[in-house]
Amino acid sequence: MRRELVVLAAVVTLAGCAAQQGTAAPGGGGQTPGVTDTTVKVGGVLTKTSASGYSTKDAEIGAKARFERANAAGGVHGRKIEFLGAEDDTQDAAKGDAAAKKLVQKDKVFALVPVHAPNFGGAVFLEQQGVPWFGWATGPQWCGTKTGFGYNGCLAPKAGAGSQTWWGNQMADLLGGAAGKTVYVQTSDSSGSKYGGKTISQSFQAAGFELVGLNSALPAAAPPADWLPYVDKIMTSNGGAPPDIVVSIIAGTKFNVGLYAALKKAGYKGVLSDATSYDAAILKDAATAQALEGVIAAPMFEPFESSAPEIAQLKQDVEKVAPGATLTQHLAIGYWSADIFLKMLEQTGKDLTREKFLATGNGAFTYENAGFGKIQYPKDHDEPNGCGALVTLQNGAYQVARSMKCFDNVPLK
């Protein structure tokens, strides 16, 4: 009898430990990694450092800010978010794969949040392991998966899948219509830039603009010593005259500063637009700010200058975890990626496993928020969410030109 009591006590003790360490996995085998009765463990992968100087490190601040607010409110279904911070892939695909494996196999995270790395190499591993990951789906590795959730969908849709029209439509609204107006799109010769040129050209055409040029001959390695050949093509593209709008799909402020300065020197008086010139660092350099004066940037989130309550909340959350932090695009991406993860966690319920979480995410999941627009899964595994805003730099300060709005996608040709 005494021995039976000892055995019974041991069983009860082990059961109690299991309850503290994690929830049961489907099929009764083991436990759900990263989940206990009181916590959900997550970590991210960012390009914190790189040879080119490109960095998404601020996404860690954004994610932490959102998770801290959730934890202060008691967590999700009684579980607080245990955020491990983010690994640095140094813009190397192999290091990104190693970082993902470390987080899953060694650190035992439930999900990866945020993932914001242009050359992220861990997608195949995470898909094979059934591990959810959230971030900015800038590359094709995000698209067509069941585990990768871009905060604004898949930005590299395949031919026939939905492609965004929001940039063209927002610009048409800003300019009083697209009828009779022309657009020229300049990209570099990198695969990503060329692809972006294709989708953005179609966005403007879908909105009613006439495309008079798409040039992808610009070398991506470094800005050219002579911009004149590119400027000449632009300035004569509209039947010998300049176009109404020049859209730059080039990664890097140095490229855009060079292109815009050369265009202005040549007498260009039209509209300049790109996806990267909404950057607080630009304002710190007077020459750069002057070169980008009047440029209309196209962020895929509600601008920080907005009066929307959701943006006021973001600012308040960030100030609590990182007083005085500069609000950047990467910070916003980390914040909204974490926000979507939390919403999916909430809808999954208290009985949490990765399988149930993914079933929620891939089972007609819809979430709207003025901060990033709307997201719909599983549809947005294959196409962008179709939402964006416009910001203009005027007199050395950013102003909201058009707040976040969503438009229907069209099939990519």
C-alpha cells in the first residue's frame, strides 16, 4: 500500500510539472513547444546588420512594444508572451536558416515573430516543421506557404494571382484622377526590383494611368556615375515630353537621391514617388531631405503622423519600452506583425497547439485594423492585402497625403 501511494504521488507530481511546462500535443505525444499554462514563447529573425548597412533591427522594438501591452493586460487567454528578442541573419540566407533552427530546436519557441529579413532562408524548415512565422512578406519564400503570415500578405504573387492596385488608386485620388496622365517606372536590374516594377506598373495601369516606360537597366550594385542616360529616357518617354509621374522601385536612398536630383536638374516638374523615402533618418541630413523634398512615399501602414487612435496607441506602447525611440518603417512592421499574431492567438482559444493555431489562421481568418488595413488568410498567402497610404515630404517634415485604404487586387499578368 505504501509503495502504491509513493507511485501515485510521483504520477501526480509529473502531471503537475507537465501542466506547467506545456500543453499536450495532438495524438498525445509530448507537448506543444513554447507553450505553458502561463506563457507562449516567441522569437524573431531580423537583418540587424549587413555589409550594405541595411538594417531591420527596429522591428524588435515594435514587436516588444506590442507584446508588452498584451502582457500588461494579462496576456492572451491567461498566457503572457515570453519574447526572446530576435536573431541577426546579417542578410545571409544560410544564417537565417540557422537562426530559425536555433529558435525552434534549441529555444523551443512556439512561433517566430517578427521575421523581417529580405533574404530569409528559414522558410522551408519552418514549413516542414509546421512552425508559424509572422513578418514582412517581401520575398517569394513567404508565398504559397501554410505557416508564413505576412502582415500585408504575399508581396510576390505568381502570374494569375491577385496583385495590388492601391498605389495607383491612391495616387489617382491624390491627383484628381488618372485620365490623361502618364507614368514612367524606373527599377534596377536586381530580380526583386524588376519584379516590383512589373507589379507597380500594373497597379498604375489598373488605376487608369498610361504607362509610357518601364526601365530595368539601372545596375543595382551602386548608383551610376552618370544619370544622364536614364534621365534622357524619362524626359522624352511621353511622346518626346516628360511623364506626369516617375515611380522609383529602387532599394536605397542614395539611388533615389541621385535620380531625383538629376531629374530636377533636367527641369522635371512632375510627381516623384517611391516606397522607401518615408524614413526618419532622411530628415537628419539636410542635403538628403532637400533632394527628396516633395517626393510622395508609399508605406504599407498608416503613417506615424496620422491622427488615428491606433497610431496614438502604437506611439504610447513604444514610448513605454523604448523612450525617445525614432519611429521607423521597420518598427511599424514589427509592431503590426506582433499585433496580427496576438489576434490569431486570441481566436485560437485557450486550448493551444500549433496545429490548432494554424487551423485558425488558415480557416477564413480576417482582421481589420486602421494601422495596416486588413488581412485575410488563407487568401493572402498568395497575394497582397491591397492596402497602403501616401506620405509627402514638405518643408522638411512628413505629412499624410492619403491615409491607409484598401483596394481590390487584379490578376497579375
